[in-house]
Amino acid sequence: MSVADWAVLLTAAAAAGWVDAVVGGGGLITLPALFLVLPGLPPQTALGTNKISAFCGTSAAAVTFARKVPMRWKVLIPGAVIAAVAAGCGSAAVALIDKKYFIPVVMVVLIGVAIFVTLRPSIGVTMATHPPTRRKTILVVALAAGLIGCYDGILGPGTGTFLIITFATLLGTEFVRAAAMAKVINCGSNFGSLVFLASTGHVMWTLGLSMAVLNVAGSVVGSRMALAHGAGFVRAVLLIVVVAMVIRLGWQQFA
């Protein structure tokens, strides 16, 4: 690759780290960048290479959030393990799924998310009056880790966004804390998918690790901005990213 190619990919990795740390969806930046620079790259190799930087970035964001946000580790760590297994299974099954039907479903869900967040301005901005029970928290985290983790292994875009919306809606968690929780689960799903794709030879290690350095930097900056500016900032970025994801997936599907 030329110097310009490296510049494009490293810049994309930094931007993706920032977006991923705040609301998720960084894969919609790095994956198109990889296909732009390396048009002949097999999709699974692009996904596997991206997973290195994504795993490193989400790990850095999780650590940054954990220093400021109280975390229920006894619930989140098992959730991350569930997400890892689910994502590995999703990556293993990716060849069996026709994405031309899968992507429109994701687009409809994202549009629904945007409408829901717009019409319910209190969601994710304030904590629930009555905190959820431990049993409900465990159930929601486990189901989200399994279902959304599997989706991350199959396709990926918006995994963090779906986790944030799930925790904010079903657990009444404000967006900053929901983002912190999402990072832990997303670490698991990224790791599970990466392990499977690496075991099948679909990883460009030098490129992936180089992108990871910039992704980590972007993730740290993004998570610190989310902590500094609060739930309103996260909500605004979430809506922008969801709209961008719908446009990007629509272009990919119908152009």
C-alpha cells in the first residue's frame, strides 16, 4: 500500500474508535475504508482485520469508562463471555446467511430506533425512577449479549448502538452508563469473532494492529468526551450515527 492508503486507513481507524466509544457503529467507517483501499479483499478478511482494532478500541473505552462509571461486573463479565461465544457462532454461520435479506431488516430496526429516541427524549437522559431488579438486569444483559453478540459476528454495524438502546430502554439506564456497559459486552463479541476469524486465516495482522493503535486513541478521546458532556451529547451523536448507518446500509443494499 502507498503512504496515502495507510493515511486513509489510520485516519478511518481513529474516527471509528471515537464513534464506537460514544455510541457504536465504528465498523461503518473502517470496513468501507478497507474495501476502498483494498478492493479485492475478501469480506471475511476485512471483517477479521477490523476486529483487531475494534477489540483493542472497545477494551480501551471500557477501561476509561470503568474508572468513572460504576459497573456491575458480576453481571457484565458473564455477559461478555456469552457475547464472545455468540459472536464466534455468528462468524462461523456467516456463509450460510443471505445478507441481501438481512441488511433491510437491520435498516428497519435502525429507523425504528431513531424514531423511538426522537419521540422519547427522556430515554437515556435520566435514570429510571425504580431501578431494575438484579434478576431483570441479568436477563436483559444475557439476552442482549447472546442476540446482539451473534449479530456482531454475522454483520456487525451498530452493535454498540443496539446494546446502548437495549440497556437504556429495558433497564432505564442513562446513555453514559449504557455506553459503558455496552463496551464490556462489545469487547466480548469482538473477541469471539476475532478468535474464529483468526483461526480460519482471515486476519491481516500487521495492518490490523497498526489500525488498532489509532482506534485506541480515538476510543479514549471519545469515551472521555462522553463522560465530560453527558447523556445529552451521547443522545445527539447516537441519532446522527443511526441516520448515517441507515444511509450507508441503504446505499450498500440498493445502489
